[in-house]
Amino acid sequence: MISTEFPVARLEMLSLQALQQKDAGEVAKLVSAASTAGVFYVNLTDSTLGRDVLALLPTIYQASKEYFAQPQSVKDNDVRLDQRPDQDRGYKTCDSDETYEVNQHSKNSPILKLTIA
């Protein structure tokens, strides 16, 4: 039973396979979910691409663990001072967390390299 003490968003479950096939009903569900709650689930198990992504997760998690376990001085080499604050790429840190973000266009750029000591 779901508690009614706190508001609970009911998130839409989308099919990656249906979205890849440009299914009109699934696209409509995506547009609706993105324009209302703004958050949704995507079933990655119903598509070859999704299963490939899921298979890569252990490798991605291990790389992340290794990167963030490095000394601060090493991670500081990945701070991007050449961008506007709203671009939010490269290594960032604050009191509560740290992140390393790469956008789609720069992921293969020789300029932005992930430092691994």
C-alpha cells in the first residue's frame, strides 16, 4: 500500500524498443511525461540497445569509482574554467558531492580528457 502522507508522483514507464520504432503512442507518452512530471522510467530490457547499455553498467560504475577515489589534486586537473557556469562540464565539487560531466558533442574531443592517475 502506498502511503498518502507525502505526495507521490506516478511515473510513466516507457518502452525503449517502442520509442526506437517511433511508435506514435509511445512518443505521445514520452511527450506527456516530459511536459508534466518531467521524470519517467525507460524499460531498457525490451531492446537490444537497452540491454547493451545495461551490460556496460558494471564497467561504467567501476570507472566512476576509480576516478572519484583519486586524490583531489588529480581531479582538479579536470576542472573546466573556460566555460559559463550553466555549461556545467568537467569536474565539479561542492560540500555535498562531486561530479564529472561530458556533453554528447565533446565526449570524443581530444581537448576534454578524463584524468586517471
